[in-house]
Amino acid sequence: MHVQEWLETVPAVSVYLLVGVVIGLESLGIPLPGEIVLVSSALLASQHGHINPYILGGCASAGAIIGDSIGYAIGRKGGRPLLARLGRKFPKHFGEAQIAMAERSFEKWGMWAVFFGRFVALLRIFAGPLAGVLRMPYWKFLIANVLGGILWAGGTTAVIYSVGVVAEAWLKRFSWLGLVLAVLIGLTSMLVLKSRAKKAAAQSQTQPAGTEPEPVPTAD
């Protein structure tokens, strides 16, 4: 069976569940490729009408918000011993250097670290559990979590879906070459937001103690 024909047979509900579950687990604190799954699914939706991009974005947003909230609850209950255990199991993601960087970001930016952390892979894994460990007030965490989850998940879905629709003619003519091109264009768009979020995190590390942080850059 041709790849295109096979993709048409994939039940839409399976795609929605996969995206929601993977992003939810990643937000909870488990290192998974949530962004890759979301980008791939949004591109798939742009080429196959049986997948609704609005439902896809909604499932991604719900997974992000719910996963972060569960991660917050686990972090609040487990405390620093939880981070130590995670560091032993996932040293590349929860090592001392990574935790220290995330803590500095939280100390400087507070709830904004949760919001902008959604756009940075490492902080996306840390945000929920670390906010709980540091006992950030839940109402602050919830506001940043909801806004960040919707903007990241919904925005990513919208950008990649739009790129896929525009690139449809190229996909038909050049097959996988066009697919790669569409993905690269979509990822470039998201890297702009990621770059700005990383600059904000870097500024929080170099800002002298006792001074006010510079305004956090926002998307144009």
C-alpha cells in the first residue's frame, strides 16, 4: 500500500490520543519527543482532511496543561528527593547542572519561567515538577501553565498546519523532498520563539543580584 493511502487509514482519534498522551507525559517530567510528535501530526493533518487541526491543537493543549499540573503535584509532594532520584535515572535531563539552570530561571522569572519554559525542550520537562518542588503558588503556576500550554501547542499546530497546506503542491510534485522542506520551514518559525526564550533564561543567569530583570522578549 502507498504511504499516502496508508496514512488515510489511520483513525483520527488515534492521532489525537497519541499527541495528547505523549505531550502530557513529557510535561509531567518524562523525557519524550512531544514537539516532534506534535509537528508530525500537524503536518499530517494538513495533508489529510480526516484529522481536524482544531481538535488536534485542543488535545495537545489539554495534554500540556494536564501533564504540567500533575507534574506540579508530584513535585510538591516529592520535594528535592524526587529531583535526586530523577537525576540518577535521567542524568542527561535531570543532572545537577540542568537542575541548577532551571532553578536560577525560576528564581529570577517566577511564573514567567513556566510560561516561556514551554518553548524550550529542557524547561518543558522541568517546569511542572520544579514549580512544585519550589512551592510556587498554584494560582501563579496555573495561569502560566494554561497560557503557555495553549500558545505553544495551539501555535505550533497552527504554524505547521498552515505551512503544510501551502506546501501541498510541492509535496505532490517532490514527495519526501517537499515534506522535509515543509518541516524545516515550520521548525524555523518555532525556533524564533525558542531563541527568545533561551535569551531570557540566559539573562536571568547573568543578571546581578538585587537588580531588576530586563523585560522578557515577546513574539512579534
